[in-house]
Amino acid sequence: MTRRFQGMNAWILQRVSAVYLALFFSYVIYVFIFIPPSSHEEFKLWISNPVMSIAMLLFLAMILGHAWVGIRDVFMDYIPSLTIRAIALMLLAISLFSCGVWVIRIMVVAII
């Protein structure tokens, strides 16, 4: 891949993830407004449905990818020092990874 198209991949990830996030969030809002789970057990059944679990994991991946690209671009544009930028990107990666692990842990506990 040429250097010319590297920015295009980030642009496409931002747009695709934004569309998925908007659609998924709209679906979840619809469910909780019009057909909310009436008990914790019903919520566990809804969230443990394989389709919903996969959609939720995809939501997690999309939101983490969206955040990574967006914040990375801000860091690249506004942190001129290469050393400070590398440290900031490392801290961002650790933070996003930690958030991902935390959400997966929450999902596993919610399903069990």
C-alpha cells in the first residue's frame, strides 16, 4: 500500500464505525424505550442472545477503533514533539485496551 492511501483507511474506518455506532445505539434506545426488559433475568436473556452478543462485541470494537483513529489524529496534529506524541499514543492504546477488557468482563458477568 502506498503512503498516499494510508489516510484513506483511517477515513473509511471513521465513517463505517460512525454509521454502525449510530445504528446500534438507535436500536438499543428503541429497545429500552418501546420494549424494555422487565427484569434482570429478561435483560440477561436479551444480552446473552448470540446475535446481540456479537453485535455488542462489534459495537465495542467499532467504538474503540473510532476513538483510536480520532484521538490519534488529534495527537498527530497538535502534539509537535515526537517523544511526547509517542508517550501520549502509548497511554491512549493502554487506556483503550483496558476499557475493552473491562467491557468484555462486564459482558461475561452479565451473561453468566
